[in-house]
Amino acid sequence: MNWILLTIFLCICAFMDFKYKVVSVNLCIINIIVSVLLNIILKINSLISLSIGISVVIILFIISKLSREKLGMGDVYVLLVSALYVGLNVIDILIIALFISLIFSIGLLVKKKNIKVEFPFVPFILGGEIGVWIMKMLGA
């Protein structure tokens, strides 16, 4: 259930980030509440898994602040929601998202030869989440 809810959340956020370059803080707050309730009621993640996932997001928050939000706070909020839904699996999601965005960036550099291009990151987070979900379903 948590993967389905996360996928729906990420689809909405990816669309908003791609089209409008914003992430709804209200949608993030609603999903934080839902994911916390799921963790309390259904115990979908261990406390250790949640702690590791949230720690990764805290590090990303610090990086965002130190880099003057080159990694946007909306991305950090989305990753926080992801960590609360899937615990330490957020690390795998982030790795795949970064890999996909690296390939995309290389394509942009080859095509435009412009280093100063900004693009929404949440669609890559969605791609990372779908990749991890597929690997989990295949038993990898």
C-alpha cells in the first residue's frame, strides 16, 4: 500500500514540478501525516529503516541550504515523504534518480553545450521510485 500511495504522490508532484516548477507543500504535509499514520498503525517500516531514510533527507536538506537551494527544498520535501513511506529504500530511489538525471544532463550538454541549465528533479525521483518498485517486485 505504501508504494502505491508513494507512486500516486510522486506522479502528482512530478507533473507539478515539470509543468510549473513547484511542489505543493500542502500535498507534502498531507502525505507526511498519512505515511506517519501508516507507520504507526501498520508498522510498514522499522524504526531503524525510517531513521536511516530520514537521516539521508536531513543531509540533503543541509546540502540544499549550503548550495543556496541548487537542490530545491521541494525536492527535499518530496524525498522526506518518500523516506516516510519506504524507509531506507529512499537511498535506492535517490541513487537511481541521480543516475537518470546524470544521463539526462549528459544529453543536454551534448545537445546544447550549456552548463547552466536547470530542470525539475521530482520526475527523476518518480523514475527512481518506479525502478526500485519494479526491482522489488522482481525480487532483486
